[in-house]
Amino acid sequence: MSNQVAGGSHRAAPVHTDPEDVSVLTALSALADPVRIKLIRELAGSAVWTRSCGSFDVPVGKAALSHHFSVLRGAGLVEQRDEGPKRVNRLRREEFDARFPGLLDLVLRADGAE
């Protein structure tokens, strides 16, 4: 099967965008959605590679959640990898902060409006 990746997953590995290739408009657009902000905030408060896509408490279905993660990957904010049947995530904080210093700090502020 040509779509199979290492580990026997039935889906293709996710495509990631380097934060250096992301425009400020793309970054701001990715961070403009309340669901995506919630995902970013939960990832920021979690250990690296411990959160699977299904572990987030967000008010959207699986297809919409997949879309939100795709947008976050496209903006260089999230990296994903498959571990068995689960896709786990990490916030690319260091890389994103190097590209857009202070932007994630604003988004992660507890008093930020959603």
C-alpha cells in the first residue's frame, strides 16, 4: 500500500510547514478561531507528544477537528506524528516564537478574550 507509513498506519503522515515559511497573515488567521486558540492553549499546558487529537474537549466533530489541526500545521504552530492508532501533537513554541516573537504569549494569556 503506497499510503502506508512506518508503523503500519493506514493514513499518510501529516505535512508540516516550517514557521519560517509562514506569513504574519497566515499566523494571525490560524489564531483567529476560538477552537484553534483552545487547542493551542491546551497544548501549551501539556507535556510534549502526550495529547492525541481525540483528547481535546472542543465543540466540533472529527472532520472539523481535523481541519483545525491542518490549519495549525499549515501555520507552523503544531507538529503531529502517529503513534500506533493515535496521532499525537506538540506545540512548536520555540520555532514559532523565533519567527513571531511575543505572538504566542499574547494568545496564551489567561485574560485573553475569545
